[in-house]
Amino acid sequence: MKISPENYEYCELCPRKCHADRRAGERGFCGMGPEAVLARAMLHPWEEPGITENGAPSGAVFFTGCTMQCVYCQNRKISDSGPRIPVGIPRTAEQMAQIFLRLQKEGASNIDLVTPTHFLPDITAALDLCRGALTIPVVYNTGGYERAEVIRAAGPYMDYWLPDVKYFDDALALRYSRAPRYFETACEALAEMIAAAEKKAADGGRPAKERVIVRHMVLPGQKEDSIRILRELADRFGTERFLISLMSQYTPQEEVPSPEAGKVPAFTKANFPELFRRVTTYEYEKVVEEALRLGFDGYRQDRTTAKKEYTPDFDLSGL
């Protein structure tokens, strides 16, 4: 597969394969058209230490729209493709290249592409434009629901991979994100990320294991699903090819009473009562214990991060 603007004509960039002709103005599952839309570019100090250098912040670039549409999304302001218009402004490849270079000049230790999949043709064009001038690593930060073919094509552009693995149980993936075959799809993509990281590591720099950080956010009431994810990942990949980052930051969001374009039920206490509480210390610690028992290396999150204050204000700054 080759990444190019033609990908927008019959869009199959994500596993939804909704075939929207985005160049003609048709909007697919992600809700986005044929040009990259950005919500914020900022120095972001809260990513995993493994992708930063000497404590320097990431240069986070947040893209509008999303291929996941999780009902509990903390970034709904920019990800929602329903009746509300998400926050963001269009930027050309040339403008994005200048944003990347400015973040580098401001002291970013990497360019952290947050939910980039549905704009990959524009992003890779921007990276081509600043090739040579951009000397810091590029991070692919994703919800994990990716096509293996697309990840393979993006591999040469990326230095680090920061995928979520959200669910093992397909029923949970369907209920919360309308994402069929989520775990299998995420594992297929993860295999490509690991292969890309191992190829980059062969050229020098950080070892492959440190170039892939698999994130998992423990959800309330779902510690057994989290434990099953860890066990399955260990069985399939072992524990020495990537790092694990276990997050406790789940924060209940406000109710959204109106349906979101029919993709998922309205996020209300009536529809999702189990999601209107935080994760308990017991739930989170049981998942951490299993990760340690299996032999994973990586990161655990301080419980104080379960605060709304840790969600960026998407005010279009830095664009």
C-alpha cells in the first residue's frame, strides 16, 4: 500500500473501510474531509518518559476527528463526528511542516502525532517537506484500531509507536467503540509496529523494545478484561519486544444526551451506568500485579492523574 492523497477518494485508511469519497466532500466514520484538521499543537509534558529525552516535553499535535469514537472519550470536543461540529482548523502539509519545525525549535523532544490515521496522506507529505530539517523522532500515537497495511506503509516515517490496546472482549469493543474485531485488529497492527521498530533499531539508536509502548487504560469494572489483554499479549509477543504503560486516569465525562450520528448510544448514566465512576485502587493494582507477574517492563500511572485537568484545552493554540 502507498500513502497518497488518492487514499481519500475511496477511504480505507482505518479498519472501518467506509469507502467515503472524502475528496468529493463525503465524510466517513471519522467525520473528516480531504484536508488535515488540527485542534492544537503544544509542548506536552505528560507522555511516557520512554519517548522523551532528558525530561523534555513532547511536541504534541492533536488532530480533529477519530476512527474510534469511544463513548467515554475525554477528547470528545475534538473527536466527535456526530451532530456537534468538532474543534479544529484546516492546515496544509506545508503549514504542518512549519508547525513540526517550530515545536522542535521550542524544545520538543519529539513530534507526537495524536490520532493521525485519517490524515496520514497529509502528515507524510508534511514529514517529507521537512525531511533533514526535522531531527527529532516522530511518534505515532493511536487508539490501536489500525490496518496492518497502513501501519506498514507509515513505518518508514515513524520512530516510536504509542498504541492503545483497549479491549480483549469483542462485546466491550462493540459496546463502547463500535469496533468489531478490535483485539485481533490491534494485534495485527502491533505486529507491524514491532517490526518497524526492530528495523529502525537495527540502524542504531534506542533498542526496539523502547520504541513501542503499548498503553492500556483500566476501565471501571473491567479489570478481568485488562488482565486477559496482558496475558494474550504475553502469549503472542512475549514480554521483551515492547513496554507496557498501565493507566489509571479514566475520568467520567459529562453526559451527552443526543446520539452521535447513530454510531453509539448516547453517553448517559441510563445507557452506561458502569462508566460513571472512577477506577478503584483495587482494580488498578490487580492489573499492575498481573503485568509484573508476567514480566512486563514499562510504566504505571499515579492515581492522581484521574483528573479532568489533565485533558488539554483544545483552544487552537500553536497552529
